[in-house]
Amino acid sequence: MKRIILMLSIIGAGLPLFAQEAPKEKDELRVKLNEDGSHYLKFTFLNQVWFRFNDSNPGTLVQGEAESNTFDVGLRRTRFQFYGQLTDHVFFYFQYGQNNFNGLAQNAGNRKLQAFFHDAIGEYKIKKGSEALVLGGGLTIANGLSRFSQPSIGTIMTMDVPVFAQATVDQTDEFSRKLSVYARGQLGRLDYRLILSDPFPITTNGTIAAPVAVSSSSNASFAQVGHHKQYQGFFMWNFLDKESHVTPYMTGTYLGKKKVLNLEGGFITQKKALWTGDGVTNTFHDMNLWSVAGFYDAPLNTEKGTAISAYVGYFNYNFGPGYLRYNGIMNPANGLSSATPAFVPGSQGNAFPMFGTGNVVYSQVGYLMKKDLLGTDHGMLMPYVSLMQAHYDRLDKPMAVWDVGVNWFIKGHSSKLTLDYQHRPIYLPNGNDFYYAGSRGQVVLQYQIFF
């Protein structure tokens, strides 16, 4: 009787009869649409801030003033994602945001303003609970060629993706996205995607390309006449763990949470995509791009939390004879002095010949150090190195662009600092070709929030 009275007294005092667990910290913004959570809505946010010092290319101008070096602050990427599984068969995905916003950012033209839709797709899964076949369409990054042609930028290991793998970026696509219809899926250990794309004409890329000049009539550029569909494919064999197949994006590194070994291959082809000529009489050229690669990402010592991530790939690019394009990521300069012998349109700031007819070998490797190296509450370190070795037809010698850096994962990919040094070559024109004339570098500190 005394025990009953004691229990009633405890209840009356508002004290719990049993110990209650503290509520778990949420690691995502997710709303269940059914009891088991298989139908859901999810929202994510990403922001990457760059603090950069760059040793400028020859002839660089910033607002009309010559600058041998620059310091800038910019938003490399700011994105919102909203997606969900509405039924057992229906999935949708939207992404909205902006890229490359610094003090020199300008309206990017007809396809997008400063902030724009990156993705807007709907998908239908043919069989409930099976990833064998998913049909989709819309504005999407689902691509052929390689995993880095459709990267999950919130989970990349290096500070930035190897942008050369997004081979037509902002020429006949919208920041690597195209209007497409596709089929993707997993058949056993085979991951595949087949895409039919309706690429954008080069004349709508915001800066209408000049007609093919007589002086460069032997060098291919994207054709301004005709409009042909693009065919893409990507195939990957999962030897160990299967990779996620929720969205078309491909993870950069799993930080030891999966054991992945993949062999992959992909292609992009488009009829009469480029031309050579004088603007009146032209010869059209098909675009044919393909690659093969291997990817390994796995834990080394689960007790210590160490892991390794490595990738090596071969890319064969045929854009037509003499195609070469300079590109500088979030370029800190906006002009080039025509008085310099190094005058090559688009080569100011931090640009280098990123795309061209020829071939590229790209590799990267990183090592996730033990989890208590900085103490139990201070995250993990992951040093890395990457190398792009390009053999483009118009360069007199192979081009090497290498990066070395370190990630400080304060809270995984959700909060991380990355310090990166990039070494790039300088080329000077020599008739129709280019010869190596030295190098430049840049240092970037990036802070990423991804939730």
C-alpha cells in the first residue's frame, strides 16, 4: 500500500516514472508523408564562400586597370534543393540558386539571371521498391561521360570539381544542365543512365559568339546554324557497395561510411555540333566525347575512422579540329590588355585552356586522418591532391594543372573548411598554336555549409 501511495505522489509531482531519452539531433529537414517515411518531402541548403588570392595571368585587367594579383570574396555556389517521393512510383526534384557571384558578377544572359533553376525534373519508377528502371525528364544534370559530369557538389573531396568533365558547360547547356528525357537505374551491380538531350543553341548562351573569322577558319567552334539532339550514356559497375540512386547526382566521398569500388565509362555525341569555315562556307563536325575511369572510396581503419578516396580517369575529347577554350572559375578579372603579346581572348585572371580537342588524364587521391586527431569535438582532417594532365592538339606540350589542399570537416560535409593551392600553366600564342611560357597560382580558403 505504501508503494502505491509513493507512486501516486511521484505522478502528482509531475516526475516521470521512467527515464526518458533526450531527443535526437536532426540531421535533415524531412517531412514524412506516410507512416513509414517512404513517402516524404526534403529540403536542403548549400553555401560555399571563397576567400581567394590569385597571381594574375599576363595582361589581366580589373575594371580597366592592370592587376598583377587580386584578392576577392565570392559565393562559388548558393543552392536550395527541394525534392521528395510522392508515391511509390513518383519522385520530383528541384534546385534553385546561383554560382560564381563575386564583385565582378554580371547578368549571365538569356538562359539564367543571377539566381536560376538548376534542375526541375519529374521521375516515374516502373516497379515499386525496385531501382531497375526509372524514367525521367526536365531540366537536369543527368549526363553521360563521367561521375564528375554530374557531381554532388556538397560532398566533393577536392575544393572544387574538375570542371573540364562538364565538357560543354555554359556553351550548349545551363551550367551543365540540359532539357532531357532519360532512363536510369540499377540492374544488379550495373548502374546505368541513357539520356536524350535537347541542347541549347550557342547563340542563346548570353554572349553571342562572333561569326567564324577567316583568321581562325581552321579551328572549330560551336555551330550557329542547325539544331541537333544530343545522345548520352553512362555505365558503372559496383564491385562492392552500391551507390545511392535517389537523385541523378553522384557522391564525391563517403568519408568512410561506404566501401565503394567502381569501374565506369560514358559518352556524349551530337551530330553537326561544331563547324569550321569563314562564316559563309562552313564544314560541320560531330562532337564525340568519351571516358573510362575507376573510383575507390572506403574505410581503412574503422576504429580510428581513417579512410581513402581515389579516382583516375581517361577522357577523349573530339570537338572538331583545333577546338580550344579558356575558362577561369569565378574569374577575379574582367578584361585583357590588347597591347600584350599574350593577348588571347578569355585568358585573363585565373583562366587556362580547360577544354579542347585531345585527351585528358585526371586523378585525385585523399586520406581521411584519424577521427580524434584534433580531439573528439573538433572534426577531422583530409588532405588531398589532384592532377589534370591534358594533351590538347593546339598546345605544344601537355598541360598540367594540379591542386593540393586539406579539408577540415568540422561536422562532416555539413560544415567544412577547405584550404587549396592551384598551380596552372601559362600559354602564349604562336601562329595557330600555343607554347608553354610559365605558370601562375592561386590560394583559396572555402567555407561550406550544407544541410
